[in-house]
Amino acid sequence: MNDSAFDVVVVGGGPAGLGAACAAAESGSAVGLLDDTPWLGGQIWRGQELKPANREARRWLTRFGDSGATLLRGASVVAAPHPGLLLAEQNQRPCQVRWQRLILATGARELFLPFPGWTLPGIMGPGGLLALAKHGWPVNGRRVLLAGSGPLLLAAAESLSRQGANVVSILEQAPWRKVMAFGLALAAHHKLWQGIQLKLRLLGVPYCCGAWPIRAEGNDQVRRVTLTDGQRTWVEECDLFACGFGLVPNVELPLALGCELAAGFVRVDSRQATSVPHVYAAGEPTGIAGAGSALVQGLIAGYAAAGQAAKAEALFAERDGWHRFRAALARAFALRLELKTLAADDTLLCRCEDVSLGHARQFNDWRDAKLQSRCGMGACQGRVCGAAAKVILGWEAVSVRPPVLPALVSSLISQPQPRPEQSSSDPRASSKRP
Amino acid sequence: MTTDQLQVRVNGRLVTVLAGTVVAAAIARAGVAWSRHSVIGQPRGALCGMGVCMECRVMIDGQPQARSCLILCVEGMEVVTDE
């Protein structure tokens, strides 16, 4: 088995992870960065490694390359058997990664909410379609309808149009007045939002606020989507339906390590340290605020983990500015109540085990539903339906059991026992908390 | 075929794609709308595009349950949906 050891291990190669790895490696620490994809940059900068188009992404990818950090590409963490050790799989083979300090930059995924027809092929997340389009998914000439919530809808529409997609329409569930207020507040600091809106106007793509999907139809793939603004309903024809209701933090690994959450996000102190000694978190797992926020949080975590307290502190003000942006984002794109009732009793909630919402809601809570209906027990381990159940049923639907991802049996049987000689280097034994 | 192109087989059918194409995209380019059928027999395709939802899992070179959205095409790769 491949075995490696680092002073600082970073999980996730998006902006937060890159910032963290650069800060720690440039401070002289031996750094290993694990990412479960074959490319660097996370979802937001996906594709930038091959074809750099974004100046910011190029700058950070270059800085990472020069930092001396080791990249473990395509390495998925499957378990954290004891402090100081991660069990991962790389190229279908198990590997062990030892750490003195651990920085979790696991990013976020899209929130999918069930509605009749939501399981049809051709319906995917706006971020998901964008990611796949960067890696060869055919969108040229395809009619793409976008719906859901958040700034990602606009960014995806703009990028997909540039790649030749015929963007039919963008439906934002948040009301126009909230979105406008957010745009105005943001425009004071950032030109990005205005820029995207302007480009879409030039392309003639309608951006409709206060509207959402109620049904999708098609035989083997999506063909028609019925939409509503609460008053009237109408139908749009499409080849691809990109639908996502914002982002959900990936907190499975933080939870597996024992990190405490607050309101669904990993609780961190001013140095991005979690409740678990020597474990830090940066980026979306601590709150949804995008790449700029993730970068600065990553830098703070990297400097803190490498013992560079002053350098970390110098970035606190910038980070706190992003906290205000984070709050504005959450306010503007808060989900409307109507979205909780889109799914009918026979609409599937759990796509892995095909459990309907009507069946799942007979149970008292997430745990009960899992045990008795297999809801959330399939291949995605509740990552999709758990987030939906939280919105629709109000269930606290995050629970983690090792392995955190479906794992090879060889990985599991290779799982080591804590070694006695480790106690001297056990981070918990260290007297000072970074 | 140019140097930045490569060929894979999807359910036995030869597809030419650009280097940097993920398997899920090659499946779409082969005209196959889905990657698997669910427990009750519904067709399913890629949903999250980032390795979370597992809807895009297929058999790649004999390896079952591979996340096709995260795996880049390699010359001569054999992809089978509904494995």
C-alpha cells in the first residue's frame, strides 16, 4: 500500500484547498493535497488547468505548482480511522496519508429538490452541467433551460451560451426585489454580477425571478418542463434542464473526524480551526460564499496550520468582509415555501433506493426512514436525498458512517490499527494548540 | 483523427472524442441517454457532474460502479452502461 506522511494535509483542490496548500507550503511545511478528481481547481475552476481562461485561477494554479506541495490527484478519502491518518483510494488502490495538521476544503455540492419527473436523464445541476460541458458534454445547439436559485444559474447560463448552447430561459425562485437588492449591494464591491447580467441581456436570454419548475416530462429523457410563478403556469421545451437550488456544504468528512457543526456548517474559530484539535476547515463547508471567500479562508487556515499566526491574522479583515457577502447571499436566495410541496407522494425522494416521498414521510425522522425504508442508504449515502429531506421534511439528515464513500474491500481490510509508537507524534499529544 | 482525439467504445459502439473528455460526456456523444437503470427500472443519467450522486456510474474496462463524470477517456477504453 502507498503510504505518505506530511506536516499538513489538505483535502480538496478548489480555491480554499489551493490557498491553504500554498500558504502552508510557502511557510516551509511539507504539504500534501488530495483531490478526488483528475484535475485541480475544484468545481469553480474546473477545466482551468487544461485551458486557463480565468486570470485568478491561472495565478493560483501556478502558485500551487511553485509552492512545493505534493498533489495526490484522483485521491478520494474514504475514512479517517484515527487522528493523524486518512485512508484514501487513488487509481482504485488504497493508500494511507498521515498528517500532523489537517485542512478540510471539501467544497459544496448542489441542492436538488424533488419534483415530478426530476429523475429523468438530461436533468442535472447547473454547476454539474457546466462542469461536464467543460469536459466534452455536448451542449452546442442544445436547448438548455435553467432553473433553481443562486448566482450559479447566471454564471452557468453565460458559460453554456458561450459554448454554443441555446439557453431558453433562466428561472430564479427568489423574488425580483430580493435579487435586485442583492445585485445592488454586491455591485458596490464587485463588477462580476453586473457583468454577467449584462452579457445575458446582450445574448437575449430571459432571466425570470419568482418562478420555479413544477413538473418535467419526457420518455427516456427530459423534453418538457412545466413552470410557474405562483399565478400562471407555462411549458418550455428543452434538451437539457439544469436545475439546482443553491449549494449544500460537503460536511461528511468533517463529521467523520468529529468536527462540530453550527447551523449545518463546520464551526470554526478566527483561525479556521474546527472543534477537533489540529483540524481546520476552509471554504464552503464553513458557509456558502464562493471562491473569493474560500481563497482567503484557505490562506488563513494554511498559515495557521504552519504556525504563521501573524500572516493569518493579517487576512482576518478581508475574510470578515466576505462574511457579510455570505449573509447577503443567504438572505437574497432563501428558498420559498412552495418548493417544499413540489414533490407528490409518488415522487421519488431517494434516487439510489427508489424510495418515494410518500413512503419516507411515514417515518418520524431521518434515522427511522433510513432503517425502515432504505431511504438514503444507497450509493450516494444520502448526499442527494438527505439534503432534500432537510428542506422538505425539516429532518436533520446528515449522518456519517465509515466509509464516507463506497470503498474497495481492499481499502477496508487494509485499515490499520493505531500504532503504539505514534503516541509521541500524535497531534493530540502536542501541548500547544495552533 | 488528429492527435488530440481519441476513440472509446460505448456499449460496443466506437465514439471519437477530444482528449480531456470525461466518460459521461462520451456516453452522451454516443447517443446513449442514460448510464444505468434504477431499482424500479427508471433510466438515469449524470446529475451532479462532480462525483457525489453516483447516478452516472457505469462499467469502465471491466471495473463496475465507476463514476463516469470523474474519469477521463483513454484511447481504447471500453464503457458499458447498465452494468
